[in-house]
Amino acid sequence: MEIGMLPISASKRGKLLAAGYTTLHSIATTSITHLATDIEVSESEALEILNFATRNSALERSSGSNTNVIQVGGQTAWDMLNEERFSSSITTSCADLDNILGGGINCKEVTEIGGVPGIGKTQIGIQLAVNVQIPLDYGGLGGKAIYIDTEGSFMVERVLQIAEACIEDMSEYSHHFHKDNQAYGVKMHPNSILENIFYFRVCSYTEQIALVNYLDKFVTEHKDVKIIIIDSVTFHFRQDFEDMALRTRLLGEMSLKLMKLAKNFSLAVVMLNQVTTKHVEGSFQLTLALGDSWSHSCTNRIILYWNGDERHAYIDKSPSLKSASAPYSVTSRGIRNSTSSSKRIKMV
Amino acid sequence: MANKLINQLGLPKSIANIFAARNIITAKALLLMEQRVRNESLAGHLPTRLKGLDEALCGGIPFGVLTELVGPPGIGKTQFCLKLSLLASLPVNCGGLEGRVIYIDVESKFSSKRLIEIGTKSFPEIFHKKGMAQEMAGRIMILRPTSLSEFAESLHRIKVSLLQQQVKLLIIDSMAALVLGEHDSGASRQQALGWHVSFIKSLAEFSRIPIVLTNQVRSQIGDESLMYSFQARSHSTKEDTPVTFDSHLVAALGINWAHAVTIRLVLESKSGQRFIKLAKSPISPPLAFPFNITASGIVLLDDNGIEMKGPEINNIHCQGQNALSNYERVRHQL
């Protein structure tokens, strides 16, 4: 193995393997602090190992003009492509919506979802917090969720309803595909789903910022968290904020931290946003709140809106997904496909 | 199984103190539910005794969140509030909260005579006992602030009673009158409203009581409904939505307020029949219940409710003026 090529002690080699570093590349692309915590050595020792790793992997690729090789922490686009193939997504329980999202809400990305009151933002948030826990056997991530509630709209009764419906769906699925295998009973209980949602309630924007800063430590201790939902990111920043420049700065910092969290821990960050009206070309239009500079902060932006009597989701901004809109509905079991017969995914 | 409070996580003392001071504790959703079911009376909901509505709301008006009643004048918002204050002051063995009620009556609509009438007609066994009427009416405290700042002061004072666990329900009738009477321009009004909304919400949150607010309506200005920019592009090319001449009203206080309330009950009158609709609720389907106002308060005509699809549920109608004035006639007959 490549690790064997490193001039380090056998115990350190053992620790590297135990922590999951099997190739030089995986060491070279991690940061010093992560390496130090993962294999429990001091930072200077970690730096040493890192240098050996980059030197060696540099030697592998030095053929050719590209001597400007992997800087510590950087990645080539080819490596990213390979990673992205395995990157996971969390289903929304609505097939049409999953389709336009390319499988679901992507991990390692920050997705913003906004809409008018009553369109279903909190419902989608709760559905995602439940769906992230779907076990690997059923195509889910088997992870936990962090739910940051700024408005108090997280109602436990509803989470229970959605959790129960999710378990029922999973049992049905296992009946279909594993009719012969008796052992495939769904062993999840709605209470265990509730147990895996870490709920935080913040009551002011300072608390919100403090919490986001603290999340790094929290997720390091709870590595199985795979989604962070903030419902809503807007509320405390809309009330009573006089200094708009300060607000823009704070929001920018917060979104950078969240993006970093998403990338470092391979989790999905979902931010729910409210709407406001803005005056454009002589008429009033709806737009997501928090201003123009905020609209740059997220990777993907989904707008939920009413199209006649149906709820639709529209991908407003995404580096990889096509602008499309899909219908969905909110039922007593959670978010599901829309039942109208004339549904079609509109490519815009 | 123990999930840790922040102070047990071994953070440096300074950070832990800040968090504790600002009240950030983490909880697993399961613990939340267990706590509420165990500790709170009636599992965290105040039953309204309107069977269909209570079922849709998973038990009744939920604790700890803001519930808004919005509708045109004379539709029955204050009647609903009167009934709720009575229900909260009822003894626990009769399905009440046996607590004090603070009724913030901005427009001087509170009628104690009507309160007693509702009480004697709805709960005759309780009210005919000697002294019960006095005891229950004695639990309802009416405040009449004349300005937003006076209102804020009263709220600060209420906070203390809430801490002492005596107050079980807070009713603000009406929020719109407080705010709209104050400022002229939109921006400062929005800001003042914003501060008050945050404060009331945090009050609801840490005291875990139901807070009910009433709101007024205003007519819809401009053309149909607001749209997003991407909708406007495609809409201009199609003309398939027929122009409706159905005039309707919208809730006052703006879209920011609409986001801030957790549950919105719309009361309206359509073709002479009154409806109470669950326009915004994270725990209920969008249902509309027809109702009437009788001597014992609001009475649902159909407990099953009509499911309403689409944004129509947010529209507020005020048709059938005769129906509204019927109430006056009924009242005087009693």
C-alpha cells in the first residue's frame, strides 16, 4: 500500500490505516487539524506526515508540465468528479422534486428554499430531517439531523406523523422487494427517528450566529449528522435591524461558515427563507428576503410557489441543475408527489 | 441515551456561560415531545370545544406559538376570544387550564356581560354553582393600552406573572389596531412591529402558553396576486387565467407578519355563510368549517370541514352582509 512508502513509524502507519487513510492522496487532501484529530497526534507530527504524503504523491504525478501539484487542501477537478459520483443526496419523498434536483438535496452543498407563508417550507424541512435517517439498506444515508428553529414552527406532533408515515412506506417497500426474506422487518420506531433529530431553538440573531459558530464542534462530536436545517434563516435578521451593512456582513460570514461545514463534513445544509416584495419595473414582485448579496451565498436556490391550485418548486439558481419546476403536495404523511393528472415537469 | 446540555460538553467555561445566558440548550426532538406530554396539561393544546377544529389542530390551540385570528369586522373574532378566555379559566376537571387570562383589549370590545352569557349557556352546571361565575371572571384580567409603547410596558410586566406560572393564556385583540394607529410610514411601522413580534414570540416560547392575536383586513391593492420574476415572464405570454370579479380582502400587517405567526385562522363570510379556515398551520390540512354564532359562542355546523386546495384558503371574503347583522338581531332577542 502507498502508506507503506511513508518514512514514518509503524504505530503511526497503523493509526493512519485505522482512521481510514489508505492512500497518499487522502492524506494530502486533508487539513492538518483534521489529520491531527483523526490519528491523535500533535499538529507538528501531522504536518510532517502531510509533507511526506504530498511530496510522494507529487512524485507520482510529476511527469508532464504540471509541477504545480496538489497544494495541501486543494483538489483537481478530476478527483472532484470521482468524489461527486459517490456523493449522496437526501430524498424529499416526492419523486418529481427529486428528479429535478438530480436525486434529492445534495450533500456538500448549501441549498436555500424559500416561499410564501403556508407553502410548505417547514414541511419540507421536517421531511428532510426524517428522510436523512432512512437506513442505507433502503437507499438513504442513515444519518442524523440538526434542526435549528428560529421561529418556533417545529411542532413535534407533525414530526411524529411524518416519521410514522416514513416507517410505513419503508415496510411497504421491504414487503415488495423482499417478499421471500422474512428477516427484512423494519426495525425503526418513530421515537428513534425523533431521537436522531437534534433540535436547537434560537431566539435572536446573536444566538443564531453563536450557534452556527458552535456547530463545527458539535458535528465533530456527532459525525453521523448528515443534514443541518435552519428554519428560517431570515426571521431574526428581519426584525428590528437598523444597520443594513452590518446585516449583510453577518449574513455573509454565517453562510461562509455553513458552506465550510457542508464541505468538510460532507453534509447537506438547507436554509429556509421568507419572501418580501420588491419594486421592479413599475410593479411589485415577490422575491426571497435578505437582499441581493445574500442571494449569492447559497449553492442552490429553490423557490416554492403556487401555480394555480398546486404547489410547485422551481430551481432558481444552481451550478449543476437545470432550471425546472416540479409539482409537489403536502399531505398528512408529509411531502409527496402531486396527485393532479396533468402534471408535467416544465423545463424553463 | 443522555444527550448533553451545553454545559456538560466540556466547552471552555466562558462559552458555556454565554450559551447558558442566552438559553441555548440542545434537545432531542423525542425529549421535547415527552416533556410536553408529561408536564403540560392537555398535552400542550387548549381545546376550543369545537370538535372539528380541535381534531385538525391535534388537540386545540397549541402552547408556545402564536395563533392569529383574522377576518372582516363583525365576523366573530372577539366572540372566539371571549370563549377562549372562558375555557382557559375553567377548572382542570372540566377541560380548562384553571389559570389566569390576560386580555389586551385595544378597541374596548370586551363585554363582561357577553362573557357571562356565553358561560351560562355553554357550561350551565358550572356557572350555576354559587360563586363560580365570579371566580372565573375574576381570573380574566383586561388591559387597555392606548399606544404601542404602553403595550410594550404591559408586556414586560406580564412577563413576571408568566414566570410565576399563573397566567395560562394571553389574548391580544387586536394587534392591527395597536400597530396601525401608530406610525404613518411603512418602514418604521414594520420595524416597530418586528420588534414586538419577536418579543411576543419569545414570550410564548419560554412561558409555553397559547397566545392568540386578532388581525384586521384590508382590501387588495393593485392587480391580482404577487408573482416572482420567473413567473412574470411566462405569465405575460399566457392568458388562460380568467379575470375574476370576486373582490376579496387580505390580512393586514403585511407579509412579514404572515410569516411570523405560526397558525392563522381566517374567518370569513361567503354567500351569507360564515367559515373558519385553517389558512396556515404546520400540523393541519387546509380545512374550512362553516360556523354560526349563538348565545353560547361559536358553534361549528359541520365537524368534518371542507378541504380547500390552493392559495384560495388565504383569501378573505365578506359577502352576505345580512348574515353579519343577523347576529345583532339574535343578540337583542336574548
